[in-house]
Amino acid sequence: MKKSYRKIKADRRHAWIRKDRESKIGEIEGLIFDCDGVIFDVSKSFRETIIRTVKWFFGTVMSVETPKINFCHIQMFKNTGAFNNDWELTYAITLHHLTNLLANAKKIEVRDKYKGDVMTTYSFFRELGSFLGKTVKKNEGEDLEKYVNDVGAGGLEAAKERALGKLAEAWKVSVEEARSILEHLSPFRGELYGENIIKRFFEETYCGSKLFEEIYGVPAVFHHGKGLIEEERPIVKRATLKEIIEIGFPPIGIASGRMRKQTTPLLEKYHLKEYFNLDASTFLEEIEGKERELMREGIHVKLDKPNTYPLVTTASKMKVDCFAYVGDTVADVLACLNTEAEVGCTVVSVGVLCSAENKEEVLAKFLELGCDVIIPTPDELPKIIREVRR
């Protein structure tokens, strides 16, 4: 059902407030922010790392045709709501192009799986690239846009199933045989300490060699020097954060799929840390820790957004029952809707447009989902709160 909005002027731009939720907006007791695209601009860091990783794997490691990928393609994945995790987004793009290559080649015989370390895996894919380069004359296949539309909200698991079906059909084998082959040819199974060269290159490129070694305890092997994290700059102004606290809100919580170890130094660097409640915040370390805990009990579940876990955990530690969550993607809005529906607390969804590659498209998505507040940047938030309360 289409929601009705009040459109107001925010500086020289516009903001949208859902009319039937104004009373709820006025009642919020606290604020929780996403990090990427809300606190920090990650267009030249995380999103650039996705592109560089895919190009490195195909162009440098495998020495085959390099996929054409840009920020608009990444935004398409984000708009499904299923690719909040940038590692998984990178895996999905890699899988798409690798499947196209394999489907245009003759069936590959599976030998013993390669073992263990990242350099062995690197050598394996160099050999595979050499083989495919000789057998594949042209890497023809569906374009990325069609792929994203077909995979939709199914996320990486849907992408894997699609790849299996495509290879089974191309090679005239059963889906189970295709599964066995694709498992053998996966560049992103396991962790970066072992076989996962996609994740390894991604993290080295993003962190830089110094921070990578500090976080993971092993030296970088593929990327040396500064990381793209150095390109991140604050989106939200210190004056905005100060004003939020002056309105009467407690320090702001963060619920994010990025690492705490990657975030805290940036907050300190730009003198923003004092405005956030980091003890109550939820980052990737806490999300993965809870997933491992549940796995030991036999429960296999993904707890990153749009799952309710990051928002519920942060709000509980902040001791707020009625709060607003500020995010920049479809997954963020879905996390708000899921939390309100499943937990019963009031969650006001605030969507910011500043990080979107195609702002009109993301605005349309937010409106379609019934996002409560849509603003150009986080800096309009104090004005919206005062406008509603007035």
C-alpha cells in the first residue's frame, strides 16, 4: 500500500516524512547509525575495493578478460537488500563472471582439492586461468544487470544455486556433479588465512598492509602500502552530532557490518568518538561471534542486516525501546521493518540519499518500502526531529 509523505525543504534540498508515522518519529528516545554511507563516505574505499578485487582476480591472477564493473553495478546489488556484506557482494560478482567463463569451456575434471594456504590457491587459479584462456574464445553470458534481477533478494545463496543450474545445463551433468566441481573451483571458500584469496586481497587492499597485520596477525602478501580506508572521510558533521546530543538524546549507537577495529581509529582520527556509545554498539566482530555461538548449538543463521540482531542488540544495550535507525541502503530499511515486526518495539527508519550512486532510484526504493524519513544527508536529522516535535 502506497504511503503518504510530507515533503519539506531541508536547506536547498528536500526531505520526506511519512505522515502516519509523525507521532512515532516525535517519540524516539535514541538514535542508532549505520557506519558506511552515513558516518563515513566509503565510495572510494569499500566500493572501490570491490571493483579492484574483482579486476585483480580475473586480470592479474587468472589473466583472462577483465569484467567491466562500476559503482552503478554495486548499487544494483545493494538495492536488492540482500548484499549488505561487501565480501558477499564481491563473491557474487566473481561467481557470475567465473560461471560465464566455465560455461563457455569444456567440462573440468575434478582432481583432489587444493589444500590450505593462500599462495597454493593463487597458483591453482593461475593455472585455471591459463587453461580457460586457451579454451574459451569469448566469455559470453548474461549481463550483470539481468543476473542481479534474477538473483534478487535471494542473496549469495541464490547466486550459487543459479551458477549450479547454469553449469549443469552447459556441461550436461547433474546439479550435484556441478556442485562438486564448483566447490572445487571456488575462490572464496574458507577464510583469508587459508584458501579465500578473494577475502584476503579485499582486506589487504582496504586495510593496507600495516592495519591488515594489526587486525589479522599475519603479514600482507598481495598488497603493500596504504589501504583504501585512508580515503574515507566523514559525511556527518561534528556540529550535527553535537546538536543531536543537545536536543536531549544519549550518545548515538552504531549498528554496522564493518569491523569495530576498522571503525574506532577513524572516529578518533576525525574527533567524532565522543558522540557515540561504542560500548553499546554492534559491529562485525559481535555479529560473527554470535553466529559462531549459535552454530555450536546447531543453529546456522546469518545475523547481519536485514536481520534484527544488530539493531536489537544495540538498542538493548542503550536501554531504548523507541529509536530511529539511520542507514543508506535497502537492507537498513528492511532491518528496521523486521525489528519492529518481530520484536514489537518502535523503530523509525531514516534513509539517507547522499551515498547512493543513483539517488532517484534509491529514493523510489525507500518510498516503496515505506521508509519513515528520507533525507539528503544525516545533517538534516536535527531539523527533521525539531520539525516533527514542533
